[in-house]
Amino acid sequence: MPDTDFNPAEASTWLARGRRPAHAEALAKAWRDFPDLPPSAPVADRQARSRERVIATRPVFEEMRLEAEAERHATNFAFTENEVREGKANERDVAILNGRDRHGYDWDVANRYADGWYAAHVGWPHHYPDGIPCNAPLEIRREAYDQGFTDGGGDRTDLFDAARRANLALHRQSNRPAPMVPAAPARPLPSSWPKPSDEARPARWSRRLAILSDADLAGGDPARAKWDFLRIVRDRHGAEAATILILTDGGFAYAADYAPSASQGRRRQVPGDVLRQQLVQAIAGREIDDVLVALQNEDLRLLDGIASALPLCRTMERTRNTKLQQRTHLRTWLDRGYGETENMAAGHIRWGKLIQGLVGKLGEFTVRHVGPAPVRGQLIRVEVGDGQLATGYADANGTPIAAEIIVSSKAKLRSEMAATLRRFGTATTIMAATARHAA
């Protein structure tokens, strides 16, 4: 509904809307000098009156724009100065203030000065950042950039200037005193490890380590059985040969020795040095190629604190995000394990998505999702490089491997396709050659 209290000819109307007294009075005067004509007046006269009022208010709005710009520049400079005082500013921030203090630049032009200074300081070639929005004319911006480039040590007349400055930058980390910072860890912390995927090389169960939390175990509660990570691990054939540690309130315990307690999942009370010693003893004498950390939040921070006790090995991953995703990551990690008498091909599986369905490739083999199986489930098919069905292949024990497999659901397609490719990757080809010869 219309605002019945709005009277543009009164200065109080503009004051109530945030205008300054001088601006409010000037706007009100323009409305008093050029008020709206009645609706019965000719359209041309009403349009002419509106143009007259716009012309009268134009200087006021221009003054307001300039004041807003000046306030923006002052606010940005004040913020940068405060960052410098608190030690949070970087080299470019210091150059912005130098451009203002030494050359009288406003905020926008001082930023172009800082661009030139920083480019020269770190060894970059001279290049105008004309694509960055700026209210200043192009010539002024380029002059400021050139001045900053010169002040930063650049010399556009020197053919070897860029190479000289690049060499200097290697030995100069900053134009300010270097702060005292703790040394970077010698190995990545478990919290930074990637999530499990089917891209990593498979590993024998005997050379795998998994660290679980008792907060992810059912503890005898049937309602939580499907979210019991230890049960999921034990249900996987061959996983009993892996080293499975459980983080409890008393520290690390082997899965075989774990027993649920009343303190399950509570805040850990064991000191970090004790936890570290327990972890060292638990994996002493074991050769580990693959580590999975299934810890979250405070448990993960505790493990970060003793990360030096973990083995530095080929594959290091952790579960993350929601509980459902953590369980999926655990199962992905389990899919890559195999026993002492088994073989699984290594190498990177190349995945693709065609109109017909998911496709994976490893070596000469290609596995495709054909579609729904005749009765139930999903059908996948393995082909060799020439597009022929991969028939006649057998594993190391001489057991034939089927080239067409029915997967129970779409949710298991990728994991089953990956496992099938790795089985075929280590298959014996004599039977295949015989089959092709007989055909």
C-alpha cells in the first residue's frame, strides 16, 4: 500500500531515510521548486517537470556518490592499517599503504600500485591487470602499476630483469620479518588423508591396518547392528588377517581382545604419550602397506597428535562426512583386500559413463553395465580389447571366471565391477587363447 506519510518536499522525509541534513534539505527544495503536476496536466508537461527535477537533484546525488566513495576508501584503508598493526597483513597490504602514503593514491589506484609492486617483488613479468574493475581512468591505473613495479625492484629496460628478480625472490620470503611458526609435520596428518576409493592398489589383508572407534560399534545393541563397523569388517572374508585396532576409553585394543564397556564412546582419558606408546607396540614388527582410519571429531584429533607413530606407507585413507558415507568408505576399503592365496590386479581403473551405463577399464579388459538381468538384479559383462566377450579366462587356481555376472543391486555395481576387473587382470590367458582357437 502507498506510504501516506511520504512528503518529498519536507526535509524530515529524507532525514528519516538516512540522508544527511544538507542533502535532505537540497532534495526537499528540488521537490518544492519542481512539484509533480496534477494527473490532469498534459503528459508532455509532466515529463518536462520530471526532467527539471532530475536536473536539479543531479548535483546532490553526485555529491552523495563522491562522499560514499570517499567513505569506502577510508574504511578500506582503516581496515588494512588495523591488519598491519595486528600482524595479519601480507606484503601486498603493506604495498597498498605505501602507495597511499608515498604517492597519495586513493584506494583503487593504490591497489593497482600494489599489483605492480608485488609482481616485481616476487619475480613476475610486467603485466597490466586491466581486467580488474576500477573506478580510476585507465591511464592513471597503468601509471600507478608502473610506479609500483619500479618501487618493487622491476626494470622494464633490462632484458634479464624478470630472471634476476625471480632468482632474488627464491632467497627472499617476505619484505617483513618472518614470524616464528612451528615446523610443518614430516608426514600428512590423518585428518588430511583422502577418503577410500577404488583407484588405490589392492593390498593383502596381512599388510593392512584399520583403526576404528568404539563409538562406531554396536556394543550388543541389535538396533545398531547394521552400523557396527567391526561387524562389517569381520563379515568380510579374509579380513581376520588384518590388524584391526579399536580406540577405547582405555586406549588402543586389538579387535580380538575388545569387549564392550559402559564408557563406550565417551571422552578419552588416556594421555597422548600413553596412546602413542600403545600404538607403537600394537603395530611393532608388522609390515603395513594400507592404513584406514575410521575416527571422527575428538578421536581424530587425538590420532593427529600421535601421527608420528603411524606407519608411513603406500596408501593412507580415512572415512569422513556422514555416518552413511563413512560406512560406504569402509566397504570400499574392504573391497581392496585379498588373501595370501589370492591375486588381484593393481593399476588405475578408468571409469566412464556412456548412455548405455557405467563402464570401467583396466588393461585390456572393459566391464560394462548392460542393464537389468533377465530375472532380477543388474547384468555386467567383461570384454577384451577387440570387443569380444572375455570367455575362457581362469584364475591362478584354474577356476574359470564368468564374463557375465549378475549384481544384486545398482548400489553394488561399481564395487563389483572393480573387483571383477581386478580378477580378470590376474587371470590366466591360456584358456582364453584355446577358446578362441577352437572357435
